[in-house]
Amino acid sequence: MQIFRTLVLGASAVLLSSFTALAAEQPPAPSNPLSRAWSAMEQAPAPNDSVSRMLNEMKATARPAPPVVDPRDARIAALEKQVSDLESEIGRLRSTAGNLEQQLADRDRELASLRSGAGDSSQLASQLSSAQGDNDRLAAELAASQASLVALQAGAADKDKQASELDAAKQRIAELEKQLANRDQELAALRGDLSAEMAKLTEAQRSLIRALRPEIEKGNITVDLNNERLLINLTSSMLFGSGEDQLKPAGADALKRVGTILKDYPEYKVAVDGHTDNWPIRSALKKRFPTNKELSEARAANGVTALAEGGVSSGTITSAGYAETRPVAPNTTDEGRQKNRRVEVRVTPKS
């Protein structure tokens, strides 16, 4: 706005300067010949009376010469008109500038008002978002309530049937609750029995570990307790020679010590299982043991004999041979095959 005012004032100054320079350049208006003669006659010495009279008559009857039109007058008039038009334009522009300044002031006040209320707008937007979320939640709850109402209304006609079904369901629930209570009692009794069984088996395991400590430390025997079962694993290399079913003295002694411990637990049954690797029987042994199954069965039976000599009742001992069908390690290595050649003594509850 300040730049606009400066431009208007500059233009006005230039026009006024041009008008002044034009007026200064204008020479004095020239006189016509009749005027110059008349002036010369007035300045000349007075003539005689007849001549003076004639001159006076001429002065009395003389008419003024028509004015001479100067083209600079038209230029001045044009400049004056331009100045007038410029002043009118300046007035109009000043009015427009005033209106724009008023609008600018209004915008400034509006902007200040919006800035002062920006915090309130943010708070209102947050409140609006929260209110929208509540509205959606309430709408969902309303829809669910309406669906439930429709279902209730649809089932009102079958009220009697539903009441009958409800009574039957309650009776069934009562029966199931009674059965569940009975099962809970049975489970509690079984848990008690199991705890007692596990306590006895744990005691037997500790006794076996003490009795077989030298063999356990050498890695020839392991004693494990899991899944209500006491498992005694004896390596075939300690019990038998290669391809033999007769016990070595050290193997027979170890099994007799096992029998000495297990005879104190007659409420448990004892099973002796023979196992081999997957190498087939060769040479003269084939006459006695056509396959590994026969070999494993013979070894298990000799294990039963040693346990009975240790004090276990023969009526509580069973034996079986599984050959290579139940490996505990891959038969692809010497170490794996050695682990698979074994005799297992399993101690489990009779019932």
C-alpha cells in the first residue's frame, strides 16, 4: 500500500514539472503590423492639426485584429485535462486502497481470533473423536441388544417347550455333576495310591543304586524311574559273551543283587526283556539261534533264573525276546549297536 502511494505522488510530480517547463518556454505574444504602426504613430512627434484630426478619426474607427491561435495552448489544455484525469484516478485509487486496508484489518482481526481459539479447536476435535467412539460403541451395543430382543421374541412362542427342555437339561447336569464328584473321589484315591506306589518305587530305586554302584559308575547299568515304572538296563557286554546266552559270573552276580532288592516288593511284577542289534547270526551259532529273536529270548530266560536265585518269586517274573525290533540308538555305528544289545528289567505295579 505504501508503494502504491509513492508511485501516485511521483506521477503527479512529473506532470506538474512538465506543465511548468512548458509555460516557461512560451515567448511573449507577437503584435500585428497595425498595432506596431499605431504605436509608432503615438510615439512620433505630433503633426499639424489636419493630420492629427485624420489620425484621431482613424483611431476612432479602427477595429481590433482577431487573436492568433497558438498551438501550445492546445497542448497546455491537453496537459491540464490529463492532470484532471490523473487526479480523478488518484481519488478512485485512494478509495480502493482504503477499502482494501479495511478488508486487511478485518482479516487480521479474524486471524487473531482463530489463533487464540486454536487450542480450543484441538480440544473440541479430541472431544468429538472421543464422542464418535462412544457413539459407535453404543450403536454396537444397541444392535446386539436388538438382536437379543428379536431372539427372545422369536422364542416366546416355544416357552413351554423350552421350559421342558430346561428341566431335562438341569436334571442331566445334576447327574453329570454327581458322576464328576465320583470321578474326583476315584482320582483322589488313585493319586493317593500313585503317590504311595511312587514312594515305594523311589525307595527301590535308591536301594538298587546303592547295590549296583560299581556297575553304574562304569556305565554298564542304569536305573531309571518314570511313568510308574522302574527300569534297570544292563549291557549285554557285561552279561554275556559275543553270541552267547549264558551269563558271565559278573553279570549273574549283578542280576542276583537286583533280585535281592526286588524280593522286598512282592506287590510288583517283574519283566525281563532281551534285545540285540541288527547284525544277523553267523557260522555255527545259527544251529542254536537261527535268528536274533531266539538269542534274545534265551538271554532273557537266563536273566529270570538269576533274579530268582536272588530271591524274587519266579511266579512274578516274565521274560520276552524282542531281537532288534526295539532299538534305543541307530544300528549304523558300533556305539549304537552296543547300546541296543541289552537286557532290561522292568518293575511295574501288578494292577
